[in-house]
Amino acid sequence: MDSRTEAEFAEFMRGRWSALVRLGYGLTGDERLAEDLARAALARVYASWPRVLRSGDPDVYLRRIVLNASLGKASGRRVRKRRTGSEPEPETAPAARVGDDRPALVTALMRLPAGQRSVVLLRYWMDMTEAQVAAVLGCSVGNVRSQASRALASLRVGEDAAGEVSL
Amino acid sequence: MSIVDEQDLRVQLDAVLDAISPPEAPVSAVARKGKVIQAGRSLGIVTGLAIVAGIGVGIPGLFNRPALEVSRARPTVMVQQACTTVPRGGQGTAITPEPAAERAEPRSSADAPRGGRPAPAIAAGGCAWLRP
């Protein structure tokens, strides 16, 4: 990569870093993990920067890497649990921890399956359209719609349950 | 926490996620890691090509048998020489002596060509002739 391309990438990275870490936090519920996710995703983008630029929309590529990485971490946790012989945890593994000091909404998000969590963050935090979310996640618009609807329902139910427990 | 509707969820998500203050973007660390990934990819490509080349060279070798060893014994060459003592009107052929194994049994005179010399004489080498 020449110095001009390096500078382009540096500018791109500085412009996305904060949002990417926040997205990672929404996906994992852990700031350190979120930074790791963002760093790894950006390193992969760097490694194929000319190709990513040619694709026309580097942001889609970047978000897809972060989301896939977070989904991969979730499935990795399930595999490790199975290997150790204990009961596999649900996809929402990093969620409810005893003495959790995270905001209630983050805890509720962590209870959602990884797919629904991704849809909630892209659709309601990043203000992406259903079509854009579908493009990032590589699924149909109908799927996005149904995942969003289920996620909202779960968040409402979860909030009721959490309220009962905490009160 | 209470989520009323989609709009409410948006507001709450903004509040929670904007509260996160990420550190400075680690551009140089990311670039270093990216270069490592690039190098790994290049190494993978080179390794893949080497494997393909190895298969290309090795597989034909598995199916092609080596050539049989060529005998180093001296070949025996029979040479026919034009006969100079052909009688008038006859056709002559020079005959070289046969190998010893083939001359084990002496031939009788009946074996000789009609009008020609007897077989032992032929076996000893010389000229035989045929009638026209």
C-alpha cells in the first residue's frame, strides 16, 4: 500500500472507529471485546483495502465483518460449551450476569439471539432501512422485518421480567 | 427500563451507546495487523501454488512406470555378402558361419540346395548358389 492509500485508510478508520466500537459494544455488551472486534475488522479491511474500495461501499463490508465476527464469537462459545460436555448456553451468552452493572437496555439486548440483536442495532441505532440491513446481513427484507418485530416483542417482555426481578 | 415503541428504542439506544467513549483510533496498530494478514494471505497463495505444482509433477510420476533396463549384451548381426563365385546363370549368396549352438548337428547332403554344395560346406561359410 502506498502512502496515499495508507492516508486514505487512516482517514476512513478515524471516521468509523467510534461508531464501530459502539456497534461492537451493542453486539457484545463488553467494551474491551468491542474494541477488539473493531480493531480486527479494520485490520481485515486494511488487508484488502483496494478491493474494498472497488466494491464501492466500504461501510457495508466493514459492518458485515463486525457482525459476522460477533456471530462467530457467539457460535464459538456454543462449540466450546459442547466440547466441555456441559449444557450449551443460549446465543445470548454474554447477557445476564449476576451483579451486572451494564445499562438495563444492554443487558436486555444481550438476552436476544445474535441475529435479532444485529437487526435492532442496525435498524434502530444506525437508522438503516430494512433493505440496507438485509444487504449487510445477507438476508431478505422479510427476514429483517420479522427479526425486528420479534426483537421488539422480546425486549418488551424482557423489560417486564427484569422489572419484576429488580423491583 | 421501558420500551414504548420503535422511536423510544432508538432514543434509548442512542443514550446507551453514545455514553461509550472509545479511545483514539489505533491506526498504526491496525495497519500492522493488516499487513500481517496480507502476508499470511500471500504465504497461503504461494503455498497453494507450490502444492498444486507438486501434485502436477508428482501424480504423473505415480502412474508412469520407469522404462525397462536395456540389455547390455552385444547384439549378433548376420551379414549377407554378395557372392563372387556364382556359376553362370546362378544366383549366389554368401553365407556366414552360424553360431556354434545352431551347428551342433551336422546337416546331411540332402539338406544342401540342389546343385549346390552340401550343407556342412555351407555351414563352414562360403558361397551357395541356386539354379536359375
